[in-house]
Amino acid sequence: MIDPACPDAIEPVLEILDGKWTLLLLRDLFNGIKRFGELRRSLHPISPKTLTDRLRMLEEKGIVTRTLYPGVPLHVEYELTERGQRLQPIFAAMRAWAQSEGTCPKKEASESLLLKQ
Amino acid sequence: MIDPACPDAIEPVLEILDGKWTLLLLRDLFNGIKRFGELRRSLHPISPKTLTDRLRMLEEKGIVTRTLYPGVPLHVEYELTERGQRLQPIFAAMRAWAQSEGTCPKKEASESLLLKQ
DNA sequence: CCGAATCCACTAAGATACTG
DNA sequence: CAGTATCTTAGTGGATTCGG
């Protein structure tokens, strides 16, 4: 939809980050494997349709993998691919900006968690 | 719209980056002061309404400033604020990802790259 | 439990024409 | 030149229900 003219290209990222919930969804996945229901509760009040839509889109673009464990009840896990993990610096930059603006009351523990990587 | 629950908060950024054209618009502004017409041509085929909407939104959020130079013909300049400039690392992270994916043909290197594989 | 399938509502964005 | 004023369109996202 966007012309992929090259220098300074950020268009590929824009395609992936498109959608109201995508970034929030990725934030959850950066913390590890998640099940559908977990994501749904965490992103509340997202609708199941929207969550499915976003997950499928991310799967198509090679950002997440979907693993089905057959059985009743169903068990499905979503996990970031390598490609998806590499998006984390973008997320980190956003968090850094948000904190530099002091928009957040600023819990001092939040940073030590970040340094774990 | 989005619950500003705090730890790992990226919501303030999401509010700013919202909209189909916002990031592309910011990319232009990172390169310096721009006039309305310049932005319009650069972002073609954006409509004037949309461009105005986005610029006003960014102004409201303290990301850009609008300076009117009276006279005929009209002359208006848009420039990033300090706060807006600090968004650049996010943009840089996106660009880095896009290039690491090799989504871009990479110009003259593409041929030799092809031969090596 | 994890979705698929509908249907609907909302709003960002586009087209177009016009003005200070 | 730099917008504003309308109107229309399209695409998400929400609500709900149902199935494997």
C-alpha cells in the first residue's frame, strides 16, 4: 500500500505495526510464549476477532509462530520468531521516550527488569 | 482510549504515532523545517485534509510547532520540537530493522549478492 | 479453550471544491 | 500558498453467536 522507495525506508515496519493493538500485543509476546486466552485477558477489552486478525497477520509476516497442541481442551501457543524478537529495540526506544517524558509515575524497579537482557 | 497502566508503558507513544501517515510525516520533519506544500508533495498522494489533521494533532501533543509568516503568498513552516526530536531513536530502530531484513534491494550490491548465493 | 462467522458501528482517510 | 468545508468511502474493530 505504501511505496517501498528505499532510502530511509521504514515502510516494512509500518506494515507490521499496523493496527490498533499490534504493538501492545507484541509487548506481551516479548515476555515469552503466550496462549490465546492469556493475550485476550491481558489486552482486555480486545475482541477475539481482532486478536485473531492481528495474530494471523503477524504470522503471515513471519513475526510470530502458532503452535497447536491437539487435545481437549484446545491448547494454542504464540511465540515470537527471531525476526519478531529483533523488533524489540523499537519497543525499547518507545519505552525510553515515554519514560523520559515522565508520563509515568516512575517505579524505580522497572529499569532493573530491563537490564536483565 | 488506551488504558495508561504504567509498567512498560508505551501508550503515550502509540497515541502520537497513531494514523496512517504520522510516521512518514515525522520522517520528513527529522530532515528539518518543512512547509505545508513540501510535505504534501513528499507524502503524495496524501490529501490536504489528512495532512492538516495530522499536523494539528502533532501540534496539540507538542511534537511540532507551526510558524506563520504573514504576507502574500502565505508561508507556513513546521518544525519538530525538542520533544519531537527525541522520537528519532524510535525511527532509527525501525530503519535498522528494515535494513537488517534486507527488504531493500540495496542498489548495486544486489547483483553481487545474488551471485554469491 | 480457541477460535470462525456474521453483522454492525465508527472514524480515519480520500475526493473535491473553495477561500483568506 | 495553505489551508477549510463537505461529502463519501473504506477499513478496522466491536458484539455476538456458534463450532471443533
